[in-house]
Amino acid sequence: MSHISEVIGWKFNHQQGMSTVNGIITEFPGGIPSQSDQDTWTAEYEAHLAATQYQRDRVYPDIGDQLDMQYHDLVDGTTTWKDAIAKVKSDNPKP
């Protein structure tokens, strides 16, 4: 389960005037939201995290290594860089 501070930070773009203590909202513009609203926002946040997990899982080679691969591909006529990028994408497909 996500911490409510992460949820409201995501939902409201970290606007000023919001704070939490020990997982409880202590300040919020316009008053503390209902538990129902907090539960809805938490569900939305967790669905967002699940839907975008592939983005966090896609770890590409360092840019310097990619440039080196591209150079050697041009010189040697190989496809090392293209193959490396394709593998990252195939191992972590979009949903």
C-alpha cells in the first residue's frame, strides 16, 4: 500500500499547503479530505504505478556505451546497439 504523502503529492503535483505525519494528512488546502477520497486517490495512484511499471523496468545502457556501440556498428557493420535496445524493450514491453 502506498503512503498517503506519495499519493497526494502525485495527485496534486506537490502543491504547497499539504503535509502528513505518520501517514495521516495534517494539512490540506480546503480542509482534510474524506477517507473515501483518500482511498479513491490511493487506488488511482496504485493503478498508475502498475500501468507504468515497464518504464521503470526499462534500464537502457549508459549513453556513453550506446554511443560507443553505435560507432562500432558503423565501423564494423554490426547491429549491437539496435539489438541491445530491442532486448530491453522486448524484456519490458508496454502493457
